[in-house]
Amino acid sequence: MKNTSTIALLVVVVALAFTRTVAAAETGSKPAASKGVAVVFVGLDDKALADQVVAFMATNLRCPVRQLPTITQIEKDPGKEAEALSKRMEVQDGMLIALFNVPEKVSFAGGTFQTKNVAMVNIRHLRPEPLDGELAQQTYLWRVEKESMRAVALLAGAQDCPFPRCAIFAAKNDPELDRKARNFCPPCYGKVESLLKARGITVAE
Ligand SMILES: [Zn+2]
């Protein structure tokens, strides 16, 4: 009986010691974890759209892309919004792409905030009206994918691409937006890849 208690106590002590070691390793001088891109919807939830955009980005950026829970609160000032968004990032997030899905006109909801590591895209502006039928749905999804890829590139430090088919091309209207590809042209891809790597983001070879 005494032996059993001793063994049980020993197990507890070993378990506690192990927990402490793990906790110390997580907060201590562990080498930087491999980073990825975080994506968050702000405003209305659209799980189907978010899942598809995140999957597209992960495949085409070839880096980890994780989705944060949708945020419903929006700050009035873009600077404050960028600040609030940046606080949502965790150690594994090399940058944050915020997709604003708000019915009201939110004029500031677009832009790159280098110091905060945050880019905002107002996806409501990308939405074909009315959004009914398969073609409209697909057009919307592709527009969101294109502008999310562009946001990653610009936040990483790339410049607008003059090639109208490249995702980083700055489309001035819907036809231009719909004509461009969802991915980067080869030179831009190489540039974005090295810019992401320079930020500690893991890009698969
Ligand atoms: Zn390009």
C-alpha cells in the first residue's frame, strides 16, 4: 500500500516537473517558430468564403496560412484598427491580412500598415451586386483571392506590378480586376517568396 502511494506521488512529481520544463521551453529562449500568414474576417462571418480563400492562399503562397476567429468590433480610426488587429497576432503569425466584410461603407478599410504588420482589404467593395448565381459567387471569390494575394505581396514589401495579368497589378475597375490572374507572375512570385522568407515566414521549396 505504501509502495503504491510512493509510486503515485512520484508520478505526480515527474508530471509536474515535465509540465514546468515544457512551460519554460515555450516562454524561454526557444528558436523562433516557423511563421505563416494570419487571415481574419472583420464584420460579418462568411465561413464558406473564408475557408476557400485561406486554402487558396496556403496552396499558392506555399506557406502556413491560419484563420483567426471573425472579429465583429470595428474601430472608427484606421490607425487604431490596425493597432487593434496587430494585437490579435501570435508568435507564429508573420503578418495579418484583415478582410472587411461590412455592409456599411467603411472608407478606411483598405491599406497596408507596414509598422503594424497588417493589411486591410474591404471585400464588400469587391462584391458583385446582386450576388446571386454561380457566376457571381465565383467572380466574388476570385476577386477576394486576387486582392488577398496582392495584400500579402504589398505588405511583404513588393511594388505594384505593371503586368495586367499579375495579381499584384493595381486594377482600377472591375473589368481590370476580373481580367487579372489570381496568382503572381513568375518574377513577382520570386520576389514575394524572398520577402516572405526575410520575415521568417516558411515557404515550401
Ligand atoms: Zn507581377
